Amino acid sequence: MSNASTHSSGFNISRLFLYIVLIIFAVYYLLPLYVMLVNSVKPLEEIRGGDMLALPDAFTLTPWAQAWSQAQIGVQATGLKPYFMNSLAMVIPAVLISTLLGALNGYVLTKWRFRGDGIVFGLLLLSCFIPFQIVLIPMARMLGIFGLAGSTSGLVLVHVVYGLGFTTLFFRNYYAAFPSELVRAAQIDGAGFLRIFLRILLPSSGPIIVVTVIWQFTNVWNDFLFGASFADVDSLPMTVALNNLVSSSTGVKEYNVHFAGAILAALPTLVVYVVSGRYFVRGLMAGAVKG
């Protein structure tokens, strides 16, 4: 009995120590978010007064309203609203198209094998390791040839092309363990290429679709380099507009407006992870087991 109680006591102490360490790390990583959130609802005078960790004495949402629709970005006082819409118009089609093409590529590379399919997959995998900076000049040239320079459609194309290697990798590894007997049985029953994909593989791809969508959404929404390089004034994404908001402030720095703008820029990815974070982990585990 004493040995059991000693073991139980040691186990509880070790678990308590683990919880304390995890709480410290959580506080450390969440502290910047807390500072931004608290100071985004303070008047500017209160921020200048000192303690940025203190709760607001005078709660106000004016900085949020200014960041959304009244803040000066460049030479215009438009706020972040139009650029938020630009990012939505860019990220939604880019994620959907790259996910669908990645699923088709993974399907072909695992269930419709052809000579040289390993080389094709290797080249797609190689594209995952190409730095952004290398493709800037050739991509700008191609966008000019296609007449997409400085447009949201051009940014969609850039992100689809650059994300295709990752989405193909995810789906290829997931489909590699999918029973090929089901595909062959469907072929014997007369099902064609698209019917097998739409009726058999795609309905069973929920976990990896969630992983791919979250991965692509995060990468496309948070991208700065492509947006700064290829977007025009009217097609700037949220990240570039936020940088311009901070850089365009002259004289008095409106830190509360900047904090509110930063939270607005990060809000979509936070919402995506909060809503579907557990499905993301499940999808990763499913891909790890299957791959």
C-alpha cells in the first residue's frame, strides 16, 4: 500500500510540474496577443501613460473603427476594410483550386500510375523547397504575359502554383494507403476516372482536406512577399496594407489603431484554427499513419 501511494504521489508531482511548465509556455506565447488586445481598446493617452499590461481604465472601440474604415494607408484614409476583402477574394479561390488540383494529382500519382510518375512527383516535391525570392522575376514576367500583373487573379495564380507541391504531397501520401482494390472494382463496374475520384476517393478524404485547407489558408493569408511584389494599389492584400498602415503613420504613432489592425489581420487564421484545430490534428495523424 505504501509503495502504491508513493508511486501515486510521485506521479501527481510529475504531472503537476508538467502542467506548470505548460502554463508558463502558454503565458509566454499568449502574452503578445494579450498586449495587443488590451491596448487596442485603450485611448492613446492611456497607452502613453505607462503600463501596457494593465487593463484599460477607459474602454473604447474607436481604434477598431479607425483601423477598419478610417485609418490612413498611404495617401488614402480608407482603413483596412477594402484590403480585407482583397485578401478574401484571393485566399478563397486559391485554397479551393490548389486543394482540388492537389487531390487530383495525388489520385493520379497513386491510382493511375504511368511511366515517369516518380519523376513528376519528385519535381512537385522539389517545388516545396524553392525559396520565394527565386521565383519573383520569372513569375512577374509570366503574369505580365498573361495580363494578370497587379490583379487579384494574378495573386490567386501565384499561390495556386506555389502551393501545388504541398497539396499534392498531402493527398499523395494519404491516397497511397487507400485500397487499390476498390478502384479496380469500380473500373470493372464501368466507372471512369472522374466518377471514381468523385464517388470513392473524395468522400473519404475529409481529414486530409481539412489539413490542406488550413495549411493553404494560413500560407496564403499571411503571405507578404508575393502581395508586395505582384499586387497593385487596388489589389493589395491585408498583410501589405497593415504594413503600410504602420509605415504611413507620421508624427503621433497611433499604437492602439496599429494593435487593432494587427488583430484584424490575424483574426481569420485564429478563427480557422479555433474552429477546426482538432480536425487539423486528426488529419495530420491520419496522414502519418497512412503515409
